Amino acid sequence: MKINLTGRIFIGMLAGILTGFIVREVYPEPSDFQAFADGVQILSDIFLRLIKMIIAPLVFSTLVYGVAKVGDFKAVGRIGLKTILYFQFATILALALGLLLVNVFEPGHVMQLPLPAQEASSGVASKVPQLKEFITHVIPKSVVEAMANNEILPIVVFSLFFGIAAASMGEKAKVVVNAMDALGHIMFKVTNYVMQFAPFGVFGAIAAVVAKQGLGIIGGYLYLIVCFYTGLLFFGLVILGLICVSLRIPFLRLLREIKEPILLAFSTASSESAFPKTVEALEKYGCSNRIISFVLPLGYSFNLDGSIMYMTFATVFIAQSYGIELSLSQEITMMLMLLVTSKGMAGVPRASLVVIAGMLSAFQIPEAGLLLLLGIDQILDMGRSATNVIGNAVATAVVSKWEGELKTSES
């Protein structure tokens, strides 16, 4: 019996957990299982590098073709406005839910964790992005450099200009537009080849985490993990589900189509790893190709719902742990600040932690509190990444519905 990719990824996860656990039992010295983790992590690194190899040409080809098919600047502007409005709406919901969860369950008060010294360094740079830095990041000085660095947002900007210019030239540019369509199909074929390595990448990622951290860390932070994952499940299934139901979008069928990208993002703790498969799943679901190629790349910069929810949740959790009470007005101010700053961190390594460090500094909360989260950040990131995939899939379906280009058998 042939096992499909989802089943093989799941087997890779289970094998990774078992292998990491056995290594910790057999080799009691921390240096031994650290060495094992560094070695097996190579499998995950290879897979993620293969995925990153695909993303730039895939985004460029599909977006240029999609925009050229739209045909005019006015239509692109209309779709763009609807997309950004939805992203802002979803961001507000995610930020508010993070605040609600942390205030209701109060993990910082309940858990009574041993606190790092306030002067301790977390190793995460505290930085709130400035408008100038954001603009210089978004507008590429060289599209080749943007593609080399796999910076999605600058690639999107260049692709929009290229696609609109191609559309304005009509028949003269037809050969280029068709070439972009062919390139997109080639990259999907490459994606299918790369995905055959996914179970090994998942095995390496999970085995490395379990070997380094051990399963015991889950017990010590169980209350926090349960609180946060409860929020992620509520947002991903209830809130996004209600949005779909209100617009008569078949939500359960959408989840079935994207189950493979969700599992891939969860097991590798990288929503980026699921990008190519998400594109394929949404096309199969019935979303318009031109909407997918426009909304999904933007979503990876502006609509990371799981990561955004984590920002308010983690900031207030650290404040609670140090006995710092934030007023309602301070929490609303924090939410408004994050509404802006969370959009400016595209392409920044460990973006969530960098933004949280900036919030801690802004509200005079000890930045050393990040040390409370670093040990389990990978576990939390798995849930965040999976939720990001669901959020962007729903965003694409919503904009497709608004444009009258969602063709599902149930819609």
C-alpha cells in the first residue's frame, strides 16, 4: 500500500520524537545529544534550503502571470485594497485574542517560573522598525539581490510593476506572459520533486528539538503551551471558520485541501516551507490563480496570524511573570503599536522575538524575560506556523469570494 505524503510526514514526526527521546536516554551527557541534534538538523536544513530555492522564481512567475491576466492597474488596485483591509481586520482579531487569552488564563501569575536576572541578556536585538527602514526594505534596489536573499515583499513589488507593464503592452508581451505561465508550472513540478524529501526534513527537525530540549520541558511549561495552543485552535478553527461561514465559503473543505501544508508547517516550524504546496492546494480548492498569486505572497509578509497573536500573548506573559501590571490603556496602546510594527518585520530573522523585545523595551518590562520563552519557542513556533498557513489560505479564499472568483463545488 502506497502511503501519501501527509502520512509519510506524520511518520517522520513520530520517528523524530522517538529518535530524539532514545538519544537522550542513551547519551546522558548534554554535549552528546547536542552533537546529535546538530548532525540530524542537517536534514531539516537541506529541506528548508530546497524550499527557499523554489520560492523566489515561483512567486515571481505566478504573480507576473496573475497580474498580467488581471489586465489593468485599476483591477490590481481594487484587489490590493481588499487584501490589505482583510489583513488589517485579521491582525486586529489576532492581537485582541492574544490579549484576551493571557489576561483570562494569566500564565505568568499561575506558573511562578524562576525568573532570569533583569540585567541578563536574551541575545535578541530590541528593535522597533522605522518607516524609512520599512520602505527601503519593501522597494528593492535590485530584484536580483531580493531574489538572492529570498525577500518576498520586494519580489512582490517588482513583480507587480512587471506584470502591470506586461499587461499594458498587450500582444507584444504575450510571449513573456506565456513564458511566466510555463515557468510557474515548471516550478510546481520542481516542488513535487522537493516534497519527496519532506519526511526526512521533518524527521531531522523534530529529532533535533527533542534531543536538545527533551520532552520534560513540555511538562514544565505545559500550562503556558496549553493556553497558547487553545488560542491558536480557537483562532484557526472558530474565528476563521466563522469568517468563512459568514461569506458562504466551505471552510471544512478548505481545511481538508490544506491539511498537507498545515502539517508541513507545523512539523518544520516554518510556514515558508508550506508555501508551494499551499498554492497548489488553493488552486485545487477553487481559488482563482491570479488571486492566489497576488494574495498569498503578500500574506507571508502582512498576515501571519499565529505570530501576531503570539506578540501580545508573550509580552503580557513576561510582564505578569515579573509582577508588572499593565493597565487596559497600556494594553490597547500595545495592540495599536503592534498593528503597525508587526507589518514591518518581513524578512527579519526571528521576527516575532525581535518585535516582542521592542515591546518589552517600550513598556519598561525586563527584556531578560525573553529567556523564559526561548527554551520552548520552537514548540510554540510549530503552532504559530500552522496557524499562519490557515490564516493565509482563508485570506486568499475571502478575496477570491469578494472578487467572484471562488469556484468550489459547494459554493
